[in-house]
Amino acid sequence: AYRRSVSGESELVTISGQSGTGKSFLALEFGKYVLSSGGIFLFGKFDQLQQGKPFSALASAFDQYCGMVLLSYELTQKLAHQVNCVLGMDVYPLAKLIPNLAKVLSLETRNCINHDEDCMNARKRLQYLLCRLVEVISSTFAAPVTLFLDDMQWADPASIAAVNQLLLTPGLSSSQNTRFFFLGCYREGEGETDNRHPIRGLICNSDLFNARSTNITLDCMDEHTLNVMVSETLRLSPRLTRPLSSIIYHKTKGNPLFVSRLMLSLSKDGLLRPSLTRRRWEWDEREILCQKLPDDVAKFLAHAIEVLPDDVKSSLRILSCFGASVGSVLLKALESALDKNLVGSLDVAVAEGFLDKTDDEYRFSHDRIQEAAYSMINFLDRCEVHFAYGAALAPFAAGEDEYSILLLLIAANQFNLGGPEAVQDESQNVYVANLNLRAGKKAMEMSAFEAAYSYFDSGISFLRKKHWQEHYSLSLELLNLAAKCALTNGDTISLKLLSQQVLKQAKSFEDKLNVMYLAMCALAYSSNLPESIETGLDVLSKLGIELRGNGSTGMEACVKETKDLLLAYTTDEILSTRRMTDPTMTMAMKFLGKLVAGMTQIMPKSAPCVTQRIIELSLAHGMNPVSPIGFVHLGSYMAKLGDISGGYHYVKLARSLLDKVGSRESAGEVICFGTQVAAYVEPLQATLEYHNEGYAAAMAYGDIFLAAVNFMLIVGNSFYAGVNLKTMREKYDEAIKFFEERKQLIVLAQTHCFQRSLFKLIGTDEEPKYVSAEEQNILATNNSVMTSFYFHKTYISFMFRSFDDTKENIEKYLACIGNTWANLLLAHAYHAFYVGLISFWLARNRNSREEHQWHERAIKSKLALKKWAESSMWTFENKWYLLEAEESYFNSDFEAAKAYYEKAISSAKDHKGALGKCTSLFIFVQGIINESVGQPTIAPIPIVDVVSGSRLASSLRRKNSVVAELRKRRAADSSKKQES
């Protein structure tokens, strides 16, 4: 499996079995092979008692690797350069989670996270950033990356989801060749992993990944195998060792851990000893049989610990309360707090084989030993023991350095393991609640929102009955942050319960705003946009920001008022506007930003008035992360209304504001809509990279919807730019896989419309593989998706010259476009172009009344293309000339038509772009088609002028089949007309 991963395939291997069967040992031995063959081996271990520590195993694996990189100045500089190039500012959440990465980058991570920022989906953000980090590590050092996670039966769902994402093909670029191998160990057959555990999904759903899945099961040894092992260990023949092996087997049932510990115990007690006279090992079977040894490995280990000196036993019990290992920072704090020399006692345990010591870290040599030591603490006393350790460590957690933060999380975890029942003094309730509040905030900074929710929830549980009256601010902050984490984790039930408490107990309307905003977000995420918008409008109305009814003033009026307002400010003045500090206005901006997102999709005529309020509040109260959204949408509206240069100005201003406000919160949205306007000014091919940037920004923030929209526009713009159809098919397959995995149904429905057209152009009768009932419902109810659907049906009907189908579909398309996006999209230009071509065609074939209507529509399209050609000759000039040619042909001015056709070809050749090639190809193929089906052809184009078209070769190969299809359709149309 690993050799396949080295060749570029992602692989998933799991090792399962009972405790003590050698799973971890096998994996670590394999790790030696990886390192010796030039690979990178990352190792992390989950721990039942460290679940409060965010992403403990994953963070530990990457932190250890970055620690090794720090040992070499050259490697540190190399990795730092690549991480900064690829991730830039987005690396901060990773740096908070991985302290040694912050050291590699020389980053100061204190106060780099704003707790007021939204995170659409923090888990997905972290998954994406981890994928990018693996890409950087693999590409920087040209080596395959192996990630080994041990004891995955204790893994949290967030960590499993991160592994899922690492196994997916990372990034958008097919040129990336990240070689990733995952190895995981977990116990089976002891209750830790039932069918509902996330690791089951990791294994069972491996067919969703670009990865193979292999499971290795390790069983206990049978009696024959055990005898072979004993024979080789004692250097005696199997015949001589069989009696001893039989005794050991019946005691241990062949469990390798039990076997090795039992043989060590027999040797220590002198029951298995070397004989100098006989020069071999010897034993007394009767004495061994007389030993009253436990038949269970846990009991046997507990018995072995019980005979150790008291100080060693005590130290092992202390160590067991903190999980599988204890580092030097925690050990020093414990020695100071407990006034006890732990190191000396632990070194004795190392000598006895109960612990391993590496780099100032003491680790139990097996998790069963840790469990055995922990079981020696009376079950009824454990809560008080954990609480006491939390109280002992809390004074060491007051600082903001990485060691204080580590001790803060450990102390809070110990308090929470103790629980409210362990509290002996009422003052401790508030103290522990405050400590959990701090720990939860730190976990949020690490994007560990599930761990953060656990801290906040524990903090709430420590509060007493009258906490709202006695500790109002603490209660409000704990519940607000817990609600935010619940939303991020998709826990709508907890969100509802927490919100109800805040709405009932809050002293002012302003104190209710946070949970109201979270409720609005929850409705939007569940695709209930009308109710989400209504909630936002209600709240804003109570804040004195009335938006209802403003849509009646019209898009043009709102845009004009906003432009007039901005005339009083220079660009520099806007960029130097102070930051917004009013908390109420900050919350109002959040509501407005969420309204724009929803209204853009289902109420586009009302969206400009919301944008106007965002800009007004930004100028009056200061800029904040929502402000760039207002300016980019203003630019998009202006461009849609015809002012391309003015709109482009505000788009660039919005990009500049992203840096000024110091937040990437809205970067995905700003880049997405801004790039669509830029495509009307800059060469189309150049703007494709902007959407790649928008995708990366949205993923780094966790905004999957806008990442999906950027991805869709990358693919759509590539199609318009004339990318080879085979390449386009691969791009669409990749995009659809991305949307399906992340359940982005609206974007998926839009992309399936493109894919159907692609299949027809390729010459196949394929249909999208699977269209869900939810997607069909979106197609029936979402006007934007419906518009795209009917446009593509119109496009294909027109390209295959099905007159009646073209007319029927374009009429359905035109009935939809009145209530689509108020923003300017590149698709609008291409829709206008083909509407113009089709309208001229239909005008030539209809009666006088319909002829006038279609002719007017064609002229409107032609003038729109002429306007756009003035802002970008590169992209639109050839399209405009082609519509001029069609109009001349309609007017029977064949000489003018020929001249305009030649201008279209000349423009395409001058600009040397894929768009120009595509236009030339269109004219050439149309000429072939017209000749083939008996229609007159204007200005036959020499093949030498179009042979460089990127789609020409495949189109010519399909010419005969296309012509045959056209003739068949024309014959069918003719037959229908004769029958009527």
C-alpha cells in the first residue's frame, strides 16, 4: 500500500485488534522503513483522558515534525518560505494549533484571532488548511507524507473528518502531486468502536476518496505460534519449550503483551532463569503452575504495579490521571504544585519497563499499563482527585505564553473530569466557570469548536442556580459562545436551547443580538432563506434600520443614491476611515452582510438597498469586515447597469479594504463577485487565477458555499474561454465530486446544466450520473438555477439547429431572467451573445409581428456586446462583430455581413485568445453546417484562419455525426410541418 502511495495514490491502512496484540509496535516498525526510504513520518496518539485538548493527536503529529525541522536552519527557512507563499495570512489558525509551526514562521500568535469574527464552518477551514500544509510539506521536501494515528478508538469526530479530508485529492490544480499515506490503529472487540463510531465511516466510505483502503487485523497467537516465539526467545528447540509455552498460553490466551509481561515477571521472580552449568534457560513447571497469577492482562499489570515501592506507585497513579504521557512542562508544574519529586520515582518505573522516556517526556509503555495504574485509584475518589489536580495546576495557567495555555487546557480538563460534584467551596464554582471560559476561547482560536463547546458547556454546568442574577456577564458570555460553537458544529438542538435561555434572561435587546444572529445563520445554512431574511429584517428594524419596502425604489435609485453619497469621499479617505468600535453597529453589519448573501439569491431587486446601508454605516461608524462586501456589490450593480469602469473602480476598492480591515472573513465573497466584473475589463484568461484565489480564501475561512461558487465560476469561465472539451470534462467531473462531497446542491444543480451541454458538444448521450430529489426541487424552485437550465437547453437546441426546440426553450429562458441576480456575471455576456444570435435566426423565420419582437431583442443584445467591447476588446469585440454580421445578413446586406465576419476573424487573430479562436471556429463550423443542410452561407472562411482553434480538431472529427443529426432533425421538422 505504501509503495502505491509513493507513486502518487492516496492510501488508507488501518490495523485493528484487541489490546496488546502489537498494533502500535507494527506501525512504528513500519515507520522506520518509511524514514529509511526517504519519506516523512508523522506520529500522533489519541488519549481517552485528553479529549478536552483540541485535535490532540493531529496537532501533536505536525508539532513533532515542525520541531524536527527547527533543528536545521536551512530546512526551517525552506519550509517557512513555502508555507508563507501558499497560505499567507491564512496560516494563523494552524499556527495556534501547532506551536512549533509558529516558531518555524517566527509568528506571534497572541491576539491574532478575533473572537467576534464569524467562521462559517471552522472544522472545514481547519481541514482545508491541514491539507494545504501536507501539500507544502510533501512538495517542499519532495517526499511522501505518512500520518500514523494511534488509539483511534478515542478519536473525536472532528479529527476523523480531518483525516477524511486529507485522503481526498487536495487543491484545485491537477498539477499537484501530493503523496499521502494514512495509517491508523484502533482496538476492536472491546467495546471502544461500535458501528456508530466515526472510524467506521472512515473505513466503510473509503470509496468516496481517491484512496484505497486496507485493513489488517492482528489476533492473539495460537499455541503453536506462541511456542515458536518462546523457542526463538530462549534459543531452545520447540520440543523443549512446549511445556512452558503451554502454561503461558493457558494463562495469557496468546495475548502478546500479556506473554511478554508474564515472561519478564517469571524471570524477575527467578522462575525462568539462565543456568550457567547447563548453558541454557531453565524453569520449574510446578512452581510456575503454583503461582496465583491473574488470567486478565489488566489485573496482571495492576498486580505487577502493586509490588513496586510506594513512591513509584504513587507517581504512576498521578501520571495515569493525565493520559498516556506527561511532558516536561506539566511534570515541572506538578512537582512544584504537589511538592513531590516525581522524576526519581518515574525513572524507577522506566527501569522496570512500565514507562518509556524520550525527550523529557514520560510515556506509558502500553495504554493497558496506564489503565491499570488508573484503576488503582478508588472509583469513588476519582472525581475529587481530578479536581484537586485541576486546582493545583490552575495557578500556573495565568499567562498567555504557549506553556501557560497548555497548562490552562490541562487544568480545565482536570476540573471537568472532577465535575461540579467535587466542588467544596461555592467560590470555586465561579472560578472554574471562568477558567473554562478562557479555555474555550483558546480552543476557538485553534479552530477546535467541538472542544471549545465542551469547555463552555462545562463552565455553564459549574454555575449555580441564581447565576443569571449573581454573575450576569459571565453567564451571558458563556452561553453566547457556546451557542456560536453549537452552530459551527451543526448542533441545532443545543443552539436552540442555549438561545432560548439567553432570550429569556437577557437584560437588553442588544444582549440578545448574538443569538438572534446565530438563529438567522442557522436558517440560511438549512436553505430556509425566506425565514432567515425575515428574521434579519425584523432585528434591523428594531435597531432603527428599516429596509422593508425599500426594494420598491428600484435598483437604479439605490445605486445612484449610494454613488452620490460616495462622491464626497476620495479613495484614500475611504481607505483611511477608522475601524468600527460600536458593538451594536458591528452586530447590525453582520445582519446586513447575511441579508446580502440571502437576497442576492432569491430577492435580487432588494439587495442593492442592503448594500447601500452597509456603505452608509461604514462611512458613519467605521469600517469592519462586512464593509468590503458592500463596496464589491455596489461595483457589481454599477457594472450591471452599464457603468463598467465605475463598477471596476469599486471592485478594486473592495479588494484594498480587505487588507485595511485586517480580516479575510469576506475575502471569498469579495473576490468572487469582483472577479466577475474584472472579466469585463481584463483578459478572461487572466481572471481565472483570481477565482482560484477566491476559492482558497473561502476554504481557508471555512465558507464552503462561496468556495463552491468560486470553483463553479472557474470551470464556467474556462468553458467560455474555449478550453479543450476533454479538459473541460475532467474539470466538471472534479467540480461535481467536490460539490457532492460537501452537499452544495444549488451549485451542483447549476454545474449539471453546464455538464449536459458539454456531453452534447462532445457527441455523447450521457446524462449526469445522479440527480437527487433535493436537486430536482432546487431546479423547480430556484429561479437562478432554472434560468441556467433553460439557457443551456436553448444553447444546445440552437447549436444543433432544432428550430422549434430553440424557440420553446428561449421563451422559457426569457420568462426567468427578470428576477435573477442583480450582480453582473460573465455568464450574462454569453447569454446575451447567444440570445442575439438566436433572435436574429428566429426573426428571419417568423411572421411580421414576431419578427419585430425578435429583431428588437437581437438589437438589444448587439448593443450590449458593443458596450462591453468598449471596456474589453480582448473578450467581447469579436462577439460584437459577429452580431453586426448577423444583423447585416438579416437586412440582406451581404457585403456588410461578409465584412463584419472578416472583422470578427481579424479581431480573434489579433487578440490570439482562446475566446477568439472559439469565435472563429464557431463561424467556420456554422458555415460547414449551413452548407450541409442546404442553408446559404455568407463569407466562407478559409480553414487556415481557424485551424489553431482549441476545439477545432475534435469538432471536425465529429462533423459528419453532427451533420447527420442535423439532417435527421430537419427531416423530422419538415415532416411535422407537412402533417400540420
